[in-house]
Amino acid sequence: MTVRKLQQPRGWAFDIAVALIKPALLATTRRNWIDGEKIPAEGGFILVLNHVSHVDPLTAAHLLYDHGRLPRYLAKSGLFKNKALAYFLDAAGQIPVERLSKNAVGAYDAAVRAVQAGQCVVVYPEGTITRDPDMWPMTGKTGAARIALATGCPVIPVGQWGAQQLLAPYAKKPDLYPRKLVTMKVGDPVDLDDLLALPPATAVTQQATDRIMAAITALVEDIRGAKAPAERFDVRKAGVPETGNPYKVDRKKERR
């Protein structure tokens, strides 16, 4: 199902990743890429998508690779604590980000430079796997919008469904067989032109974020054949932890 051949050198890290991960995905998933031709063949852009499983960064990378692009993820900084893994991720051009931290500005600057250098930066605007009870996209954080408004680059939305059947949220073991259908539908670039002309402001960034989440949600609705809730799930309003496993029981608190 390769639509476009890669036009840039992969580098040793991606050589290893492709050799190990692609056969595993082909053995455990069935690809359903919809409108993948909307992924830019060249030039910098941001790919934004909903987050349903810890495995979906791999399936999203598969989508991009099949359309001739290499992904640069904003990856949580915890992955870089292991020196060997950090060396590998750095060689693959991945960008560490400390979520809910002032140090996240470094990741923002690196993402802006990557886009300006003509690369594809992948951002999950929700910031974590959805906490919505029915797994609809949640409210978004402003990182992708800030990068887009700073660079004027295209923002390509993707709605995805199916990866959670391969690895359920926070599950320890995958369900490998039978192969799971993974659907990814690519949308038209999110229209932010009118916002680019406005002075930087919190309200402008939030409006751009709302448009991005609306575009992603509409694509997920198309895939699922159902309507999302009128109001997106908000972890802060719901009092749900923004990081980590929200279903994990704190045994220390239970013993108090």
C-alpha cells in the first residue's frame, strides 16, 4: 500500500526502526489509509491526530512512511532517561518534551526549527491518550497551534481508530491476533489563514486549537459512523489526572 516512495535518506536509526517495526505491524494490523494523498509530498508541516493507544505512534509512522515522509514526534521526556534509547531517539530526530513543565519551551523551539527545515512534526494535541469514556477526542492543548501560528505551515489533521484494539489504553499486553483493522483518515489542511494575520494572543491560539480539534473530531466521526459529544471531555473539569494511568489504583492511599 506504499503510495509514495521516501525522497530523503532514512539514517541508521530509521533503518533499524523500519526493519523491526514494519514487519510486526504488517503481521498484526490491516491498514486502511483514507485520503493519504493529502499528506504533503514535501515541505514542512504539522500532522495532528487523536490518541487512543500507546501503539498508535507506530501506526501513524506507518501511515507517513507509506506516503514518503519521516515523522518527528514530540516524545515525552521519560523515554530519554534510558541512555541507549535516548541515543536512538535522538538519531531518529525525535524531540523530547516535558509535559506540564516550563521546560516544554525547548521542545516548542525544536519543533519550529524542524518545520522550518521542511520536516514533518507529529503532535497529539490532547497531550495524552484520551480519557473520554467512549474514546472520543478530548479538549486540546495549544502546542500544535502555537507552532502553526509561528511558522505558517500547513496543519494536516488525521482521525484514527483501531489501534486501541491492538493495545488497549494502559494495557500491559497487546492482543495480536486476529489482525486488527487500523483506519486513518487524512483531512484537508486546517484553515488558520485569518488567525495568522492577528497579533499573538491567548485567545487566538485557543481558537486555532479549537479548529484543530474540530477537524480531528470530524474525521473520527466519519470513521466511526457516529457523532461525538457536543462538549469535548476536559480532564481538568473531570478531575482526571493529565498524565500517567488514570485507572491505576494508588495502594498507598488505600492503606491510609
